[in-house]
Amino acid sequence: MKRRKMASIGASAIIMGLLTSRFVRRGRSSGQEPIGIIGAMDVEVDSLKGAADIRKSTEIAGMKFMEGTLGGKPVVIVKCGMGKVNAGICANTLINEFGCSRIINTGVAGSLDNEINIGDIVVSTDAVQHDFDVSPIGFEKGEIPYTGLYAFPADETLRKLAVESAAKAAPDIRVFEGRVCSGDQFITEKEQKDTIVSDFGGMCCEMEGAAIAQACYLNDTPFVIIRAISDKEDGTASVEFETFSAEAAENCAGTVEHMVERL
Ligand code: ADE
């Protein structure tokens, strides 16, 4: 009798575990799962962390995942560090360890278009890895071999909300929608920009968005990238970055805060 009761308690625990596991929750999104928010640098996430009610911090792969609420919505905010490997690991962790059902990447970027100035915001239509090049053996530049994948499309609903939120949160700032080009390089020179634009088009360059996009694609998770322009001039982008990145990142974070409240 005692053994049967224990077996029944054990079975119930397993069923409860399965029902509440992240795997099951991700399969049947309730809309209440946390929203993952990724920035690469402190300036890109600090004000969001300040505005959020953080209840728990967990360190994984050297990144601090801050769980809490922002505008009443469950969020996990994390600084991933620079570059595509960090960004991919981070997005995958948000989805598979924290059960995030949507990912927002916020931060700064370099302009790839003369029309787009410092302070303007770019909301991703899609994202490509401009430094992914297996063309010598027959693939398109940027194509992920054997997948047919090249540009990862951002989620329509998140995109629309991001554009509306930018207009509300930062009414004086112009908002553009277009391709985000990511690579493990800080782009400063005209020749680098010209190559990216002639290969991929694109409105801005940064170092994480497309890796987050690929991780989201692989995990069937909607994403959007929202970037404020911190630098534009050929040759002096690094100086502009020093001067403008904090303010640009702040504007971007304001848009994300506004957006999350409405999700
Ligand atoms: N992030 C901000 N500006 C950038 C640039 N010019 N290149 C790469 N990443 C950036």
C-alpha cells in the first residue's frame, strides 16, 4: 500500500514536471512566458534593468540572466557581450533555460545608409551575417550551408509594435525598417561598408543581431532587432561611437520599454 502510494506520488510528480517543463510550455505558448531582452553592452541594458523589477539573477556562460517584470510583463534581461557567438549562446539560453517565447535585441549600430543619421532607429525586417562566406565552394555569401538560409526574417507583430513604440517613446527620432547586417567586426572604413551594402543591402551594421536571429529561427521563436545609430562617418566611426553610443542606446531602450508594456 505504502509502495503503491509512493509510486502514485512519483508518477504525479513526473506528469507535473512534464506539464510545466519549458519544452511543453514553448510548444503551447500561453503568452505569459517571459520576453527575452538582449543587449551586448552595459549601456544597452542598464536603463532597462533599472526600470525593471528584478527578482532573480542567474549566471550561465558568464552572462547574468536577470528575471523579473518590466511594465508588468515577465522579462529576462541580459548583457551578452559583443559578437555573434555570445549572442547566439545567449538567445539559445533565454529560450531553452528560461522559456522565453519572444526575443528583443536592443542596442546601437553603425549606419550603412547616408539617409540614416546618428540617433535614428532601425527596426529589423530581417538579419544577415555579412561575414559568413562559404562562396568559394558554391554557396551564396551569407548563406548558411545546406539550409538554404541566408536572411532570417523578423517577426511581423514584433516589428510593427517596435515601430509604433519608437514613434511614441521617441517622437523626435526617425524610424527606419530594413535589413540588419551582423559580423564579428567593428565597421569603420568606407570599403567595408561598400562591400556589405553591395553584397547584402542593409541599413545598419552591428555584431549580434543575425546570430540572435539564427538562434531564434532554429528554436522557432519570434524576434526583432531594434538598433539606434551611434556612428556613421567613414573612418571616424569609432570616435563617434565613443561620443554617441550611450545616448543612442538609451533611446533604443526607451522604445523597448514602451514596447514590452504593450506585448
Ligand atoms: N555597433 C555600433 N557601431 C558599429 C559599427 N560601426 N560596426 C559594428 N558594430 C557596431
